[in-house]
Amino acid sequence: MLDLEIASALQGEIPQLETRFVSYAEGARAIADAGRPIIDLGLPAQNSYVETSVLTGRLIGWLQPDLVIAHEEFAVMPAAKIFDKPTLFLTDWFTSAEKLTMAALRLADQILFLEESGIYEEPPLLAGRVTYCGPYFREFQHTRNDRWKVREEFHLPPHATLLGVFPGSWKEATTPLADLLEAALPLLEARDVYVLWIAGDDAELLRSRFAMKPRFLVREYEEKIDAWMVACDGAITKSNRKSAMELLRLGVPGMAISWGFNPIDDAWVKRHEAIDWLSSANLTPTDLAPRIDYMLARGASLEPWMPSRDPGASNRQTLDLIVDWIRRAQMRVAAGA
């Protein structure tokens, strides 16, 4: 998880730093699984902006932090400013200026944009607050060369064709893929295909659905997601950009199916020709099967993707800027003491 990596790096820079993680749903679960203390807001993954703002406001008033950093949690910014706290916001996307989320960003003292400029139009109301740092890359422990070792470790079919499904937080109830994919598999030219589905909250549903289908391997959440990705010969996402980015970095062929609910992610995915993007509208198994075959055939020739900016340099810039804001917050507290 990116926030955990950033926090660990910051701890190395400022050993006396006290960090309090606040999250909910899958984010809270991931932080707890990593053995870090977490304040769980108890909210669902899809939650109300207003409720999030109220809960975080109460929490900030109780904790009285020296600096509030939010990663794509827009409702935190106005809540923090009620208590006159310095604010730092991390994001890798913008939307149209009239959205409530962008209005909330006017209350961020500084915005660190963890992508290159030009992908999304910067809202004019944020002029002077945005620093483009480039992507912040998590450190992976595995590469494509570890494919066979990982399959042996996780007891995955050693010589089968393994098709991964990494849907992110998108659930089958709103982005139904199971029926479509199951119907497409018999139409593939590729033989001996198994499906590895990292299903999150849908795990119980999909295990029940595929109980009599031994070629469907359903997992819930996996901390070492890079290991599961490199085990695959190709992977399908629900056009969730972060999964697509990590597959690209690992050199795993990817396909992105979009239901049109997240134009932010679609905009990022469509920029990368190595990802086969397609709309779910009117998509049939007959249409899908040859696209999967093409993706799987590219596996041997696809090179890991790297951005134009050196990842080490962009990570370093992001950390340096956060450290600078922490130092400023410490000086502010000392001056007021």
C-alpha cells in the first residue's frame, strides 16, 4: 500500500515522527494487516462526503495533529481547516473545477500531484498550490523472472496459462464480469487456462459461484500483490488505473474493461497503448475471447514500462516535500509553545 511505504520512508527521515493512520474499509484492513495501528472510521468503501468530513473533523479536533496529510480524501481538507491545521494533499488526478472535491482542494496548503502534468487539466482555482512530482512507485519484491517460483510457493498450476483478474474496489454488482469471462473461456485459442481472481469483498460470492469450476481460483485480499501479478500470463482489470500501472511496471500484459463509471481511471489507462482498453457496452464473449488471446500472446515480448522521469527521483522529490512540510509544522508548534 502506497501510504504505508511513504510513512515508512518518512520514519527513516524523521525517526521521532509520530504518525496516526486513519482510514476505512479496504484501506483500514490493509494497514491493520501490515501490523500498523489504525483508526478505522467504520465507513463503507463508497461513502458520503458529508459523513466523512464530520467524522474526520471530530477526529482532528480530538487528536490535534501538527500536520494533516490526506491521500485522495477530499473531505479531510475543510475538516482540518476548521481547526486551523496545516494541510498537505496527495493525489494523481483532477476533475472539473465545479466539483465539490476540487473546491475542497482550495483548502489544501499544498498539493503534491503524484503523476506527470498534462494528463488531467489543472483547475484554475488551484493555481500556485500544485507541485507535479511524477508517479510515486511502490517497491516490488518480485519480477517476471520469479513467475515459476511464485507459482510453486502459492501452489498455482505450474504449466497452465494463468489469467489474472484484478478488479480493484469494483464489485460484481455494478461491474459484472463473471458471466462474460466464463462464457469467453471456451472460445479461447489458448488451452489449459486458469483464472486467478483477486476478488476483495466479492470473494465469498465468487467462490460460491465457481464452486464447481476448479479452473477459477478465487482469493480475497493479497498483501504481496506484485507476486500474484507476476504469476499471471496476462491480466484483466476493471479499468482501475493503479492495478493497470502496476501490471505495466511488472511487464504483465493487461486488458482494461470499463463500465464508464470512472472517467478519471479511463483517461489514464487510454494513454497507454500497451493496455487493451475496451468498453463493456455490448461486449460479448465472442468479442472478448480474441482480445484475451491477443493479450496472452504478447506476454513473452512485453517489456516492463517505465515513466519518462526516473522513479527514484520522483519518489525522492515527494518525500523531500513532505519532510519539508513536517519540519514547517514542527516549527509552527515550537513558535506557539
